[in-house]
Amino acid sequence: MKTQVVINVATHMIMCIATTAGSMHDLTLFRHSGVQVHQETALIGDAGYQGIWCDHGHSITPHKETKRDPLSPEERQENRVLAYTRLRIEHVIRRLKIFRVLKDVYRHRRRRFSLRANLIAALCNHSLTERA
């Protein structure tokens, strides 16, 4: 089971979750999920979302290094800033993975996985609003 989580970086709220059965590339899951994002909204993705700029012009992904084209110091610094921003996103994903259903191998009915993932996301959002 593959899960894609869309998170608001400013509020740490989970906006939506898209799931699929089986292995699927991150960018393919994004394209098939039907997530509608305003063109002025910045999307921050990991290295699995290389090429997302074709679908959403205002997106940020880390620079990749090759043998022929090493990263410049400016690109390394941009990757560090992006990693620092993504750290907050990883903390939200950690809150989701506290629940064993999302942490371990899913052994239940596959068609109910999306429902359970959305319920867990709602619980995480609810606990976040109670703290504020």
C-alpha cells in the first residue's frame, strides 16, 4: 500500500491523503490522485517528485547530483534549506506512523485502507487543534 500525504507547512495540518494498492511511483500517484492545488501555492516534494514542475510550475524538489554534474555550493545550500523545511513535514508523518496500522505491514482489507488512513489523519489534526 502506498500513501501520499499533502500537508500545510504553516499549520502542520494534513490536507488530504491519497492511497493506492501496490507499488507506484510518487509522481504517478500525485498525477492519479487528482489533488487540486492552486498555481500560486508552492509544492515541496522529496526526490521522488522530480519532474513535478511539468504539472505544477511553482514546485520545489532537491537538486540531484550525477557523476558528470556535481552539485554547486549554491545547490547544496538550497538542498539544506529544503531539508530543513521538509523536517517539519517529516514530523507530521511521524505523528501518523505512531498508529500501528500505518507503521507496519497492512494485513486487512485493502479497500478500507484509504478510509482508515483518512480517519487517522483526522485524529492527528484533531489532536493538533486541541493543543493550540
